[in-house]
Amino acid sequence: MNYNNVTLAAGVWTNLNALGGITTGNAMFVKNLGIVRVRIMQSATQPTGVVGDVLTSLSLPYAHKDIAAGGDDVWVMATHACEIVYAEVV
């Protein structure tokens, strides 16, 4: 896997497919490297508001999510600036 590191700005939805050049619908791995809450969801369009699953590692060194193939684009938003790692799973 080719891992992509990105620092998320607080309160801004980021499309990981567009950012990393990953084809919509391909499987993906996303890891939150900190303890900041990161919202993650799949959507054809940019989400609005505070929606999606929470990806946080308050009790672990990190938190991750495996995204199955066949869905919409993967969007993430952090409550505070933080770093994540993501990759297409082939």
C-alpha cells in the first residue's frame, strides 16, 4: 500500500478520494494518528454538519477504519487540526 499522510484542518470536510487520486468505490484504509475526534463517512457529495462515524483513539495508540469496496467517496472532518494516514487497499 502507498500511504498518504495529511493534516486535517479543524471543521473542514476533506474528500480523501480526490486528495489521494483514489478511484471512487475502491477499498481504503484510514488511520487517525492522534486523539482528536475525526468524523468519517462515505458520500457522493460533501457532507454538511456533524455527521458520520467517529474515529478516535482515546484509549488506544491509534484508531483505524477499513472502508469496503463499492461505496461513495470517503470524507473526513476533524474537530481540531490533526494528522491521519490513508491508503487504497488493492
